[in-house]
Amino acid sequence: MTRTEGTGRAVAHLAVVWLVGCALTGLQTRAVLVALFVGGRAPLGALAVTVPLSVAALAGLGTTARPIVPLTRRARGLWTWAASLHTFGTAGAFGVIVADVTTGGLDSGLLLYPVGGTCYALAAAFFLPGTRVKLGALGVAVALAAGGAYAVRDAAQPPTLDEWIAANRVDRTLLRVGDPPPGYTLRVLGASEDGFGADYERPRSARLHLGVEHRGHDTRRADARGCPVPFGEAVRCADDGGGRQLLTYEGGRQELRLRRDDLVYTVTLEGSRTDLSAARHVLSTLRPATDVELADLLELPVRR
């Protein structure tokens, strides 16, 4: 056999192993997912069935590799080769799954199959004769493992505030707060592409909730003064001065609302011990929130 023929057979062999590895990755992944859905001892049962079948399939493939893989020329070596391919190929595919779940790197679950097949092909390359082939396969495997470990480590790092805002598509113009009234502390609750919310809290007092949203986001029917007309609930509106509007709902809940530029600011007061002067203070001192005040956002999930 010439060197060119040997190289061609090796490439064809690895290509076939890759195809079989793709199929086995898909089969085993689906079997385990279904078993996990069923629950109980089903996952163990799925492994007990899929592992022997997968090794047997690889052993059948190994019979065609005898001309170029010396280990497969004897029965014991053939099964050792098949079991080794299954062990290392499955371990590599499992590592890819873990990295994907952690980083969300694969846009489609179908991409897992060719990546899993590559792990099987790399495992098969270790059994080909020739030091260069083995070193090349080892180098590729180490590079993939190092890249996956770096991606997992990078994904585990907490995002910066700018990264969190960008990932959650938050409009920075919504991130506005008022200075806390005397005795109150500010706690940012959350932000999204539609709105921003924060609480002002003081012991033995009803909390104040500040909501910021774009004009037109509130789709409730309103009268000529802009007073909402909620279904089945009475509401009284009054001019509070300074461009503010005081809304009093049936049951005692109050809202102090301010429309400025393209934004609507609403301070909600609940309970019997409300403090309108504190709510007015919040709306009269509106400004962009600082990074320190927005730090609580980093405790919230990041949209992927």
C-alpha cells in the first residue's frame, strides 16, 4: 500500500467514524432526555440499553478498519477499540453539552451532533498508526478542551453593568431615579426594554414604588385629562402642581404621576401611612441613576 493510499483510507475511516459518532450522539442524547422526562429509574435503564448497542455498533464498524488499525485485527482488541471510542467520544460529547448549557454557544441543538461526531473521530485518530497522527489528534483535542474551558470560565464571570443592559435590551433613558427622601433608602428592582422600577423604603412607613416607562406604553383608556379609566374601579384625578397628577383609586391606593418629555414617571403609594411629600420629593429630583444605584441589576438574570 502506498503512502497516498494509506492516507486516503485513514481519512475515509475517520469520516465514517464521524458519521457514526454523529448518529450515536443524537441517539444517546435523545434516549437520555426521554428517560429524564419519564423519571424514576428510566435514565439508568436508558444507559443500560444504549451503551451496549453503541459499543456493538462501533465494533461492527471496527471490522472494516482492520487494514489500517492493527488493534482491531483480534476480537479482544476490536472490543477494546470500540469501548475506548465510545468512552472517549461520549465523554467529549458530554463535555460539549456542559459547555453549551453554560455558555449558550450553540444556536441550534442540531449542531451538537456534528460536534459529538468530531469527538468520536478524534478518539479514533489516536488508534491510527504513526506518531504524527497521534500527536496531531492530541493537539486538536487539547485545543478544543482548552477553548471549551475558557468559554465556560468566561461565561461564569459576572457581566458588567453595560453588558447586562445591552443583553437585556434596556433603554438607558428609562434608568432614572429621584433622590431618596430623608430616612428612605433606594432599592432598584429591575429594568427591561419596556420599563424601569425602584422602591423607596423607610421603617414603619409604606414603601414608595417608582415606575418609569415610555409614553403610550400604558394602554388603559384615558379621559381628556389623561386620567385612566380602569374597568370596574373608581378613580379620582387631581392636579397636584408642578406638572404632577394625583390619582386616587377605590380602596385608598394613590399614584403621583409626572409626564416629562417622552417618559411617564409614576410613584405608587400603598397603605394607610402614605407620605405624599416624599413622593413629590422623588419626582422633583429626577436624574439619571448612577452605576452604584444600578448595581442591584447585576443580581438579576441576563437574557440569552
